[in-house]
Amino acid sequence: MSAVPSPARPISVRPDDFQAIYGISRSRVYELIAEGAFPVRKVGRSTIVFTEDVERYLKTLPTGLDAAPEKATSARKAKTVGGRNA
């Protein structure tokens, strides 16, 4: 029984390729670059980002479980008016 090969992960990507790989829009990628979320490199006129740097950044983001209580709390507050449920 042979192992199923996994698709090769690119070493680096251009900002335009982010949407297909990471689900992050092109404009958001440029915002993240401007914020210094991860370093970029220039190869000639092309801008590239190492996938290792992007994945390191993504691991610092809160998980869905971390963010869920805040949303639930704000939803409960919105339903409450004057100390009683609306």
C-alpha cells in the first residue's frame, strides 16, 4: 500500500496568488504587507512572500473558538433593552 502524495507547497507566492492559496483577497494582502504582518522580498520587479512567513503570521490569529464568545456576548447585549430581553 503506497502513501498518497501531498500536493507540493510553493516556497513563495506573489500577492496575487494569495486568494487561491489562502483565501485572502489581494487588497487585504497589500494591507497586511503595509502593516508589516510579514516581510516581502523583491525579485526584479516582482514582490514575493515566503509561505513560511505567511503561515507563521496566520498561526498568530485567533481561532474561531477564541472569537466566538465575543460575538455571542455582543449578540446577547443587543437583545437586552433596559435590563430585560427585547
